[in-house]
Amino acid sequence: MAAAFAPIRQRAAARKGGEAVLASLLPSVKGNAALAALGDDRVLSAMAERIFAAGFVWSVIEQKWPGFEVAFLGFEPKRLLFQPDDFWGDLASDTRIVRNGQKIRAVRDNAAFVERVSGEHGGFGRFLAQWPADDQIGLMAYLDRHGSRLGGNTGQYLLRWLGWDAFILSGDVVAALRDAGLPIAEKPTSKKDLAAIQWQLNEWAAETGLPYTHLSRILSMSIGQNAIPRELRASMGE
């Protein structure tokens, strides 16, 4: 069993200049009502943004995103699914977006994914709101299995961007978990390691009453390079 969470929080607070500063660096977490109210177009938009940002400079994607919204018809799944093959082929030469054929195809595939899940649950946001917070690993596996290019870190960041109470397994978070005694690999991808991480975070959530987003952020601030607060506030990731 890994260590109690209190010493980890104390170390993070000391590194950031005190408990008040640490608390100010913890992001807000949407409740289930806000998740359930998400439109399918906003879900698909977030999926696309995280996919295009993967392995790319995030700031460039952010700057170009208004063009993406126009090019992809506001990311309305039904509207996109009615478009002919020529529409998708033309996007490969559309200067309003980053012209990556595989990622463009992923948007098309995920439009169908969002539409299907939405039809089954009365909205993709409602589906997310109904998924238990203590089984993020299961939700990540679902996104990876049924969506397109939504596995690994992309799926984790997607959940965080949408407002689901998600942890992110950044290098610092994994290092903090290992430092606390959890026997996982430096790059934990096996089912065994992921199950151990979920179990430990569930234990800490029960111990502290904190959301998983806060546990993740505190872990990241307890170890590694000690970024200054304004840099942390500028980023939602760990």
C-alpha cells in the first residue's frame, strides 16, 4: 500500500509557497449536471482539438481553432455524417486547419461514435456524467476501443478538457506515485499498472474527499521541476 496523501500535499504546498497558493492552483471541476448538458458538437470539438494537439504545438492549434470550427461545420455530428466523401477529401487541402489526413478521418469516425453513444444515452455528456468517477481506467479503455485516436494521454486530456473529474498520468504524476511506493513502471500502460493506479487514487479520494483532478494536480506539484504558479495557472495539464 502506498503512503498516506497528507505528506504529499504538505510537500506540494511547501514547494508552491503555502497551502493558500496550492489551493489557488487547483482547477475547478464540473459537476454531473454541467457534463450532462454538454452538446454533442462541443464533445466532438474537444475530441478533435485534443487529437490535433497530440504531438503538435498546442498554442498553434488553439490559434487556428476558429478556422477548424468553420471547416468542420461547427462539429455537429449529424451534419458531418451527411457530408459526401468529397467534403472530407477537400479538408486535406484546407488551409484553415492542420492538414493531417489521419486526424481528419478520426473526426469523421468520432462523429459516428458520438452520434451512436448520444443516441443510446440521450447525449454524450449524459453518458459521461453517468460513468462512475472511480473507474476512469474503464472509461479510458472504452474511449480507446470505440473511438478513434482517443487512447492514452489524448483520452485523459479529453476527459479533463470536457470537465470530467479526471487524473492525468503525466511524468510528474507517475513519478509521485512511484515515490509514494506504488510498484508501477515509469511508463505505466499495462492493465496491472493502470488498475493499481486507479485503486490508489480511489483510496486517496476516500481518505481526503478530494476530486481526482485535484489529487492529480497535487501529485504533479509535489515532485519534479518546480514551476512557478503563473506557469501552472496557464496550463490545465500536469
